[in-house]
Amino acid sequence: MNSIASGSYEVYLEELAEAAINQHIKVKDYSKVFVLVDENTKQHCLPKLQKIVGPVVDEILEIPSGEENKTIQTCTTVWRNLSDYGGDRQSLLINLGGGVLTDLGGFVASTFKRGIDFINIPTTLLSMVDASIGGKTGVDFGSLKNQIGVINQPQMVLIFPDMLKTLDARQITSGFAEMLKHGLIKSSEYWDSLKTVDDYTHADYIRKSIAIKNDVVMEDPTEKGIRKILNFGHTLGHAIESYFLKNPEKSALLHGEAIAIGMILEGYLSHELKGLSMLSLEDIKTTFLQHFEKVDFSEEDVKIIVDLLKHDKKNTHGNINFVLLQDIGAAILDVKVPTPLFEKAFAYYNQ
Amino acid sequence: MNSIASGSYEVYLEELAEAAINQHIKVKDYSKVFVLVDENTKQHCLPKLQKIVGPVVDEILEIPSGEENKTIQTCTTVWRNLSDYGGDRQSLLINLGGGVLTDLGGFVASTFKRGIDFINIPTTLLSMVDASIGGKTGVDFGSLKNQIGVINQPQMVLIFPDMLKTLDARQITSGFAEMLKHGLIKSSEYWDSLKTVDDYTHADYIRKSIAIKNDVVMEDPTEKGIRKILNFGHTLGHAIESYFLKNPEKSALLHGEAIAIGMILEGYLSHELKGLSMLSLEDIKTTFLQHFEKVDFSEEDVKIIVDLLKHDKKNTHGNINFVLLQDIGAAILDVKVPTPLFEKAFAYYNQ
């Protein structure tokens, strides 16, 4: 199986991806084909893409990499480039990059002239198994992640696992956090297999993660219900990520590093509120700490992070809703958590 | 008939509108209700809205009026206000204003936290019969109108014709241009009735215009085909409007004033290319010039406007597509026009 049907679009891996994009571009007869890259994907991934699609690319647009550039200002630059290079409603934007780039590029395409076609080619493990799947697009706003955006599906998603070869180890591990999450929320078997595998970047594992995410997204594209389980670890994880990003005394955490902490914390909440066994909780903590370095949180840090939570976009009516685990592989939605438990969760993490 | 079904939402007029919004807000139980106003609608229309909905409004957000403020920068201000006042995914934004405000407010709501509910209450004739119907949202970008946006429907559109009482005459006439357009593209009977009516702001005429626009939009929400007929007069009209807006030596034209000129010019193209009779062409020119003051165009003006056309969002593959008339009430799509005809059209207008 090298393609995964995903409602209005498909995810293709490896050789099939090459055939699919060439066929698509031929059939659609786009007026212009733009490729959005950052300085890293321009160097490491663009040559491969150009080898695959040949001379159909009209313009390469470059943005700086990094979460700090996932802003409306960067969108403005890309909108201006599209406009200056004669982009019109029949143009195509190919997003070649990690989650920041595919989120931003998807938003730019969805809003340029009220929406043009786009294709995502994720180049990090994180974006392959998570960000590029499911149609969430957007940018950060102030210190709040993904505050501005739309839900809109790409024409297709193409996965080339060999693009991971030039990625540094920390980036790879960051993506692994989302794969582990897929096991925790949907499949204890997948969780167990990931704990012992040598090379989780093999196409078989990427494919399994995409399939889990995709099943959830297809059941609930607009996140009214079941899709929320993908947010396991993200409520506290996002708050931690935002705090580290804007605090000059902290070195920024990668997304996967932040949600790995979030999953330990929310695992603790699951144990306290939803009967997740201590054995499973310890399994979660041990597994993540094998792959992710422990981070120090002072009392002051914890206080500020809890304040940030109040702004998280998943909150409604001032309550903070969590996805928690009843068991490994079995998530539960919309659990309200008493505030004092947050400090206990951090205390458990710090132990 | 005081309501017009419009796919996923309804348009309500007068008393029914009052009942509809109160019922809707009660059922939806929004976490926060925001109202977006400009300095004019704050003074003239907000008191009426507050009388209707009572104390459910949590925050009033104000932006400056005028096409020159229909920008991403203004969106940024409103996004920040929504965020600062605790807006979340269960919040409602009520857009109380003309086309600039409902277009911008609709875009802000469609992109805030990947989309919150919004209701449009158009307060100008132009926005009642045109801008607030059909789900086009967006802002201008550089000198190009509506370059950034999405198509997304409001929860409902509410029309209170008595809000027009404080509008100045020039604004009212601007809206009349779109009503005349509805006759030209779809109903010669409506066109004839508008030519002789005393008060075209009466609810019966507004309702007829909305019904025409709505029929077209429901048939083709994403503007792949028939919806394009609503662009009659707009291809040249938008270029003229953009040019006057950014040229400091010209006084800005209202949207309706620009497309009134556009309809005379495109009427001429219709006569040259699609057999619109000279009698009908003269009828069009005479009718518009009875209501809209004639504008001077130098040779230099014409040259720049034609250049601007190349950037119009309706162009694909570098060709300029027009909606033209075969007859009054009968529009035809996707007509390519040889460039030399543009100058002849302006010459006809200048006669």
C-alpha cells in the first residue's frame, strides 16, 4: 500500500508519489507552478523535487525557516511574491518543508485570491506523520500558536522518506513524539512496536502513523469531536512551547520535545482522573525520557505556563478541556481538569 | 416573503431579522458575542442593534471606515482584540457595516482560530444587495482589491432598510449600481422597473436584488462558472477603482461609481463582440449617466488602467476574461477581449 485515501485528497509515498505529482500537474494544466522552500529545503530537498517534476516549476519562493517566522508578516511576503510573479487563480503552490512551512504555505494558498491549489511535500518526520495531514493551515499570532488559519485540504501529500537523511537527530526525535502519540491514543500494539524498533523512519512506520491520523481526521474533519484526541499532550505541550519560544532565558524547544513533556504531564492527569494505571503512566514517562532530555521547570515557570493555558484555542467558555487516556490506546475527550492538578503533574515530571 | 434561503444560511429582512438573531444567539449559547463597527455604524446603527439584541453583546470592536483600511493590518488589529478580550472558538462576531467591514470582518472570523461563527448586518445599500451575500470575504493587498480572502458563509444575513436613512446620497447611489447590474445580467423586467422607480431602497427592491444574487450564488458557490456573471462591469470597474484609489491626483470613486463606468465600458464591448444592440447600449449609458456623474479619463489614465487589468484576479493564463451581455437580462461568460477594444470603449464613454 503506497497511497492512503484521505477524503478529497491522497497521501502518496515513495515511487507512487513521483508518478502522482507528474500526472496531477499534467492533468490540471496550471498557469504557474510555484515551490515554497526555506534555506534548508532549498539546499537538501529541492534538487530531488526538480529531478522528479522536471522543468514545470516556474518560480521558487524562499522564506526563512523556524517557528519564529510562522507569522502573518511572512505570509505577506509570499502573497506579494505570488502576485508579483503573476500568480493567478489557476496557479499551484507546492510546499516543500517542515510543519512551519506546510502550515504557512497552506494558509497562503488557501487565502491567495480566495484560494488556489496546493500540494504538501513534508520534509521532516514531524510534518510527514502529523502537520501535513489533515488540512489544518495557519500561522502563529503574538505568543499564541496557530491562532490564525483555516481548515483546507491540499490536492495531495507526497512523502519521500529519504528526504529525512539530511535532517539532524533532534528534528527526527521531535517527529517521533507524534508517532508515539498515535500509539497512545489509538493503538497499544503500535506503541509497543515503536518502543523496540531500530529505525522508526522506515516507510512502514510512517505509513502506520499517517493511517491512524488520517482515520481520525476523515471521521471528523472540522474537529467537532473525535479529532480532538490528536491533541493529547498538546494542551500543556503548546503552552510550554509558547513559553519557551518567547522567554529569552530559555532555549526554544522543538514541537515534539514540548509535546513529549505534555504527554507525560497529561498522562499524570489521566492517572489521577481517568484511571490510567500507574504501570502505564511509568511506561509513558520512561519511554519519553529515553528519547527526550529532561527539562527543568521552576515554580515561576509553572505559574506562567498555567496562565498561558487560558488562551489555548481549544478552550471554550473559560474551561480548559483535556484529552486524557483511560488506557494506552484509548483516549477520552473533553475532560475538565481542576487547576491544582497542574502543579502536581509538573511535580511528577520533575521527580 | 421576509427570508431568503441561501444554502447553509438565511437572509432575513426587517421584523423577521430581529426574531432570527435573538433565536440564533439563544440556541447557540456563544461564549462571547463581539460586534465589529466603524465610526459611522457605531454612531448610527449600533444603538438599533443594541435595542434588538439587548445585553448579549460582550465587546464592541471598532475599525476605521474606508476602502484604504481594508488591509491585513486592520485584520491584525481585530485578531488581536478578539484574542485580548478572550475570544475562543465558540465566539460570535457580528459585522455591522458596509461592504468593506463585512468583507474584512468575515475574513477575520473565518481565520480566527481556524474559523468562528459570524453574522453580517449590512448597513449600506451596496452591502445589502451585494457584498454581504454570497460568502466572499477578504481584504485588499497593495493596489489589488480582494487579493487575500476565503469563501465562507455567515450564519445569517440581516437586513434593516431603515439603517439606510443616515447614509449620504452618494453611498445610496453607489449601491444602486449593483441593483441595476442584477437587472442587466438576469432580468430585463427588473432593469426596466428600476429605471422608473422613485424609491429603490424600499424592501421590495432590495429583496429582488438579493434573490437574483442568491440564485446565482447557490448555483455556483465557488465561482467555477455561472457565478462569474456577477462580475459584469467589475473587470474594468475594479481596475478603475484601484487606479483612482492609489492616485493622489484623483479623488477616490465609490465601488458603485467605478462599476457603473465599468458597465458602460463592458456594455460597449458587448455591443462590439456579442451583438448587444446599439439601442440597449445607449439605454445602459443613459441610465447610468442619469445617476452617476461623468468622470474624465486621459490617454495616460487609460493606459495605466489597462496595465492594472493584467493583475485582476479573474485572469487565468494571462488572458483577460470578461462577462458580456448578449442582451439586457442575458449575460455570457469567459469572453476574451482583444486589447485595442479597451481604448475604443473608453472613447465611447468619453463621447
